[in-house]
Amino acid sequence: MSSWQADVLGDGYEQRRIDLGTDPDGEGAIDATLVRRVPRAGEQTTGAVLYVHGFTDYFFQTELADFFADRGMAFYALDLRKCGRSLQPGHTAHYVSDLAMYDAELEQALAIVREETGSDVLLAAHSTGGLILPLWLDRRRRSSGVRGDGVSGLVLNSPWFDLQGPALGRSIGTELIKVVGRLKPTGVIKLPPGDSYGQSLAQTGEWDYDVAWKPLAGFPVTYGWMRAIRVGHARLHRGLDIGVPALVLRSTRTHFAPEYSEKTDTADAVLDVRQIARWCGCLGNDTRVVPIPDARHDVFLSLAEPRRRAYEAVDAWLRHDAALLTAVPEPAAE
């Protein structure tokens, strides 16, 4: 594991490589990249946050980091294997055949943050990250028998809880994906072209990011990766117990379109928000859901007013609902 080095975000940010050895999916050496916001002069920290991105994404949202820092929380973000800073030549971007493979970098990143800050960690995630983290938390709770176990809560920003589109894709289409995903895991699924969400972010000019790591039209979607996603969805739908309080933010409406229009600026152009609403109860017994009018898919990349509302919702939850949990053993079975 490397030491902290300068990050692409410039002054005030550093990165640290997490060596993951040889890729179980056969694409050579892999690592993940932990990024931290260096505390500014005079800032005091009493907690910590670890953020995980979605598909065709990586961490660049410094406004989000500043928001948590203003509330006394040291901010860290993880670029998962083959994503963003961790993407290397020869890698299929974002490809894994099993979402549980991410446990390796998630556990190491959590350990680093806890060691550096001496506190339990609030997790935050967007889109696909919002599927990966609940599955991981449920696995580690069942494995350790401890609720929380170093994690104080979970903030999900438009989590990907089901496959959007026609119902046929969630039934027959999923079975086809599973079969082809075994035979041709890195084969690319033919999807209709479209870059409306990417164009929506680009049109405002507010966000500066590397389109090599976050292409406007997205990375190709592979059968093996989609198979892993659908297996994850099925596990979520059976019901999880993540062991910590959760806050879920989403837009109030969806607008799917292949080309950009102003409607794209004030709706989720990627996921069906009705599916997010439907499956939130699968996280466990302590989940608060806050719909944000006019929010984009990434609510923290929305226009100014919905973005303000989203931050207000997180602030209220942190102040009133998300008390840090003390690790408590699971009750004995009766």
C-alpha cells in the first residue's frame, strides 16, 4: 500500500493507492485509489465520511467534500478498481463479475479512514455505489455479528436498486443477461445511443471533470458486469439489514430521452425514481427517504436550488437522525 501523494484535484487533495494484487477477472494487476481532502488550517474534525462513486464516474465533487468538512467530518472518497484514477491500460472500465469483489478495497479503505481519524465512518454513495455499499454492509454484519462495526450511517444518492426500462428486461432479459454473462462476460450489450445526462452536466459548465474517466455517453456496458448487477438487485429485493441508519435522496421524477433538452436538467435521466422509492424499504428498519424536486440523477450535481435542498436534507438528518452507533453484538437466536 502506497503513501499519500498529490492528487489530480490539486492543492488540498491527496491520493493513496490500495494494492489489490492480480485481478480475479483476469485483467492483470489492479488497485483502488483512496482520495482524501486535506483539512484546512483551523478546521476541526470529529467524524469521517467515505464516499463511493457510481458507474461511469469517479470522485471529483469537491463541493460535496467541503460540505462534510464544514460539519467537522474528515472527507475521503474511493475510486474502485478499474474506475477513474484506478483505470489502467488493458482494463475493461468498471468491470467486475461479482460485486462482492469490491469488499477488498472497501474494507481496506474503511480501515485506513478509521485509523487516521479514530472515529466511526459515515458512508456515502451514488447510483451503482448505492447498490454496492448496502450489499457489503449486509455481508459484513452477517459475517461479524456486529451492527455498525465501525460504520455510523449511510447516505445514498439516487441508488441503483432495479433495472430501469420495460418489465421484459427485468424478467426474460435478465435471464438472457445471466446466460451470456457467463459465456461472454466482457461482451458489450448493444444499447440505444444517448448522452442526454452527460450533456446536461456539460451544458451548465459548473462541473470540471475528466471525460476520459466520465465519458458524456458513458462507458460500454458488458454482459458480465450487468449479470453481477442483476444478482445484486435480486439479493437487495430479498431484503437486507445493513445495520446502520440510512438516508436516501432521489429526484421526484424521471425523464428518459436520447438527446438533451432542458427537461433533462431537472429530472433523473438515468434511473426510474419509482423503483428507488419501491425498494428503499429493503435496506433495513431505519431508513429515511427524501425526494428532491428538480434534482438530476446525481442530486449533488443538480442545479443550484435542488442542490441546496439536497444538502439541507443531509444536514437535517445528520443533526437529528444519524446518531453514531456503538457496535453491539447481534441478539442470540431464540
